Amino acid sequence: MSVQRCMFLLSRVKPRVSSVSVRNAAGCLVDQRGSGQYTTLLRHPRTASPFSSRNASSSGSSRPPDTSLFMPLDIKSDASVDGAVGEELTQPLDKNELLKVLNRFYKRKEMQRLAAEHGLDARLFHQAFISFRRYVLEMGAISADLHIILNDICCGAGHIDDIYPYFMRHAKQIFPMLDCMDDLRKISDLRVPANWYPEARAIQRKVIFHAGPTNSGKTHHAIQRYLAAKSGVYCGPLKLLAHEIFEKSNAAGVPCDLVTGEERTFVDPEGRPTGHVACTIEMCSVTTPYEVAVIDEIQMIKDPSRGWAWTRALLGLCAEEIHVCGEPAAINFITELMYTTGEEVEVRHYKRLTPFTVLDQALESLDNLRPGDCIVCFSKNDIYSISRQIEVRGLECAVIYGSLPPGTKLSQAKKFNDPDDPCKILVATDAIGMGLNLSIKRIIFNSLVKPTVNEKGEKEVDTISTSQALQIAGRAGRFSSVFKEGEVTTMHRDDLPVLKQILSRTVDPIETAGLHPTAEQIEMFAYHLPDATLSNLIDIFVSLSQVDGLYFVCNIDDFKFLADMIQHIPLNLRSRYVFCTAPINKKQPFVCTSFLKFARQFSRDEPLTFEWVCKHIGWPLASPRNIKDLVHLEAVHDVLDLYLWLSYRFMDMFPDAILVRDIQKELDDVIQAGVRNITRLIRATESHTGGDTSSPLPHMLGNQLQKPAQRKVRGSKAVTSRAGDQKMDESLTSRLLQDGLLTPDLLQRLQREWLEEQSNHGNSVKATESKSKGKKKKKK
């Protein structure tokens, strides 16, 4: 072998060096496919990051990364190039002697300290050593330069510390982020988000804060300025609110477009944008200039999942006037935030237009319901059971909960508000807190605890906050309704003093605003870490991110859930990112399955046609026969929403949005009919169970309707006893009583009816038997 070839091989392996110019992203993702250009924004998930402390450092000092997120890569042998050059130049290595040498190196405290200075903490050092030892001992041939160094050490001609450069070279191969940590820190530096929006910083904006409780007219005054402006944008938290402003603006003679994640409606016949637009806050443009912008429900800037959208709108909207509407608890924080942009805040205070009173007596029984009452529950299961009990009393009720389509919610609201409709009772979740105009006289809290699911998937309950209680209670006696004064109480007597205590507290002041990594930042991360999964990239980004005391990093659990679900599907990073921002309910198995099929079909470059979608959802769909059917129809509606959402990001791959929207409207009508007959569906579900405790009814109706003293969080499923004496405890009757789905009075009434039926049945049986005996005697 020539000397030149030996020198070439010895110098062949070099540590990886990566460097790119980095910048902070402006907060939106632009995806170009087909003929259109669409802004895609990220929806995010549930608990605040641990980096949300107001005392977080804003200096240049960097926090040590969470190295548990660093996944080692597999290293292949270099034998294909080097061959056995090391052996040819020296001699074969003794594996037993090598093991001793490597173990001595591992135990050297000096090497551990030196490695720590270069990013290898104890955990990474151990992982890197295990991989390095496997590489040296198990590979068919190692690099020639390392072979020579190891041979010298074994022969006593070298020092054990000479292994370190080769060990670090290997460590950077399996942990490539070690070689570009400075660049990664720059990319994930979120300390000055105001600088992400140069267009907004180029103008001097006037910020006006309309502060007040619910039903104080604060949003009304902001909208009046919006309608009077030459151009404007309304940013709301819900599609229903965006629809309301869209309709109100056009009715007032001010042409206005509508933009939500799943819908684009242009009033101009040729599709040209008008000067005004009503949108959900995630969809607002931070590059379009407006005269006036309205940001509704600004207190949601602290929301652990969606707070980033309010932060982006507040810092980034290019409007001469920014009208912010929300709770007074946000005034000081918004003022402080605007100080960082050099903009002053003018505060306008509003008082509630109509009063509401907290009653001194709980409802205690559904027999005490009156027209204009709204029972607020915190789960769909409670909705089903309460509406069933109301129907048993001969009353008609409307039903509203979060997973219903917007059209169905509006239909139920209209039914309840109609003075000529016999429906005078409303049963709803806290979905009524925003976006619906309802004529409610009395709000009745069925419970003061709201079920949640923690990071481990465990069910928890927590008492509602003062802000939530005020938001819901404020729906009683609204200025625009027929009831000029509102009343608030609870279902259970024990809850009433707790409610009074909650409502008497001041709302906790807002202290931080949400941020979230953008597609551009994640793409720059991927440049440095090409073998990392999207979920892992997000984790590392959050681990390295730096925020100052005004901000926190929004929760990323839902994003990671979708990223892990489609990790095995071959997609480019930008498309994968867009799919993972899709707003889906991960608790719905059918929706998750559909999401997976959409991504798989997309990856094959096969358009998702109308026929394909119809086949997938089983269209046409029949009217629901029971609650299970209704829940499935709601999931199908969400799947069609997902298709429409993706159609605005990938127009050529989801080409039949118009046809899908048509069948979605038909499905909305079917769901509306089902909700109108919801008590019939519940009865059908009950009759289907036939008293079998293993049936889906108890699971479907849930166990949230327990009295305060009985409410417990069940950590595991109950084990059904097979002992005869214990069967009664697990019977359908006892479970329904325990869960509050049957009242003692109703149970006694049903028992009396059952005994009468049994008595009548027994008499008829005896009569039949006596007749048959008489016939037998005659035959004899």
C-alpha cells in the first residue's frame, strides 16, 4: 500500500462541523402547493412550559439542555473504505487488552470533566462510551487512525488520554447536536419576540384596552370603531364569534370577509378581498396593513395551549389602532408588554350593563326548574343524564356542548331563545361562555369541578377558577336578552357557599404570554439534526429555548401526539409540520384513524377525492338511533372539518372542498335532528342495554353527577364482584343512583310502576294457569 493512500486514510475522518446563519422566525408558516398561497398557523396543546416563570433570565446565559432528549444514532463500520489498513500498518488488536484499556479510560475523572466541558454530561458520557466500546470491540474493522492509537496504548507506547479526541469524534457522530449547540441555542432564542414583526415595529400603533366583565359592552364599542374604519380585522377565539362579526358587518353595509381554519368566504363575487375581515385569531395576517384591529378575549394570551396566537396578534398586527377587549386582570400585563414595543396603552373601563345576583338557595331538584333556566355541566355525559331527567318531568330542553357543529349550536340557541317555542330550559357545558347570544334568566351550576386529563392520561378534577365562574355566570340576564336581571345558583346545596366564595375573589392577574416554535425554526433545527424525529426536534427546541419573564413556551403535547402518530409515514418536514398543526380531537379514535389515512394517502401523492372521502366515512349516513350513533356523527363532522382545514394548505391534494362542505352541511342537519331528539336517543340507548351492567350505557352516561360529598376521582376501573351478595352493588340501578342519573324519587316511582306491572303480569299468569287447569280437568 502506498504512503499517499495511508496518509489519505489517516486524515479521512473529521469531526462534523455545521454552521448556518440563523434568525428568529416571524411566527407564521407559508406553504405553497398548487396555485394558492396559504398561511398555516400552529394549534397547540394543554400545560404551560416549566420555563414560564416571570423570573426567567433574560440575559445571555444559557440553561443546560435536557440531555434525556438526545437520542444516539447508530454508527456503521468504516471497513468498506479503510479495509484492514490499521492491521496492515500495525497488528491485530487483542480484544481482552482493549477492554481493559477502554474501562480505564471510562474511569478517568479527568476525561469525564473534559467531556462535560464539551457538552457530555454524565448521562451522555455513559451512553457515548457504551457506543464507542461497542464500535471498537464489535466492528469488523475500525478507522485506521484509531487502530494505530489503540495499538500504541496496548504496547505501552501511548497514554490512555490519547483516546479522548477519537472518543469525542465518535460522541459527536452519535450526538450531532453537540457540534452545533451554539447555533441551536440561537435558533431557539425567544427572548425578544417583538422583533419578529418588523412591519408592525415600523409604524407607531395606538393601543386601546376595552376592559370590563361579561355583558359590559366592551366588545360592542370596539366593533363600532371597526365598522367605521376604512379597513379592519376582527380576531376572535371561536368560529362562532368570527361568524357573528362577519354577519353583523355585512348587515351594517360594511363588506366583510370571513377567514377561519376551515373556511374562506369572500363577499366579492370574483374572490377579491375586502377591506374588512373577521377571522379566528390563529388565521390573522401580520403582514396586511389595516386601519383598525380588534383582538377579543385578550386574557386568553395566558392560555397554555393557544396563548401564542394572542401574543402574535398583539405584537404583530399592522394596524394604526389596536383595540384589545378583555378582563381588567390583563390591563397591567398588556401595558407592560406594550412598553417593550415602545407603545402606550389607553384603558377604557366598562361596567356590567345588567346585574346578576347569587341566590341564597340551591335548586336541589329538577322539579324546581323555571323558564329561562340554564344548567351548566362540565361534561357531555352530564348533559345526557340531565336532559333525560328533564324530559321525564314533561319538560323540553335545548342542549349545547363543545363538540357539536357550529350550525347545531346556533340551532339549539335559536330554539331556546324563541319565545314561541315550548323549549324553555337549556342544558349546556361551559361552551356557552363565549360566542352565543342566549336569553338566560338563571344560571345553575350542576357542579363546580371540571374534569381534566393530566400528562399521564389520568383523570383529575379541579374547582373552576374565578375567571371561568364569572364568564359563565355572566351569561345570565344579558342586556340583549328578554331578562334584564340575572340569577346564579348551584344544583347542590353544599356547592352554593363554595360558588359565592369563588365569585367573591378577585381574578388572578395575568403575568405571562404564550410563545411557540415556528416551522422555520424547526426546519433550521432539522438542518443540524437531520436524523431526529419531528417530535424529538420539538422537545429539544423547548429544552434549549430561552424566554424572558414576560413569556412562556406553550404546551406541545398535542403536536407531539400527531407527530408520533405519523412518524412512520414518509413526508417532507414542512408537510409533516403542517399536518401536526391540524386541530383535531385526539380523544376521538375515528378522527385519529382518519388523520392517519389522510397523511398516508397524501404521502403517496394520491389526491384525496370526494369519492375517497365518502367511501372512508360511509356516506350517506343514517340518522342516529342512539347516543353512540350521535357521537360517531360528531366525529365524522370533525373529519370533514379536518379535510377542509387541509384543503386550504394543500389545495391540489384535497381538491374537492366544495363537495365536502356540501355533505358537511347535510350532516349538520342530521346531527341537529338527532340533538332535537336527544332524549329519545338516550331512551334507545337505555333499552339497548337491557339492564346489563357490561353494556356501554354506564360508560356513555358517565359518573360525573355525584353529589359533592360523593365526588371522587376514580383511578382505576371498578372490578365486578361475582359473589351473589355483592351483585346488587354493581347492578345498573345502584350504579345509576350512585352516578346521579336516577333520583331517589324517580327510582321509587319506577319501582312502583314495575311492581304494578309485575302484579298485573302475575294476575294474568294466574288467570292463564287457572284456565289451562280447567281445560285439563275437562279433558279428563
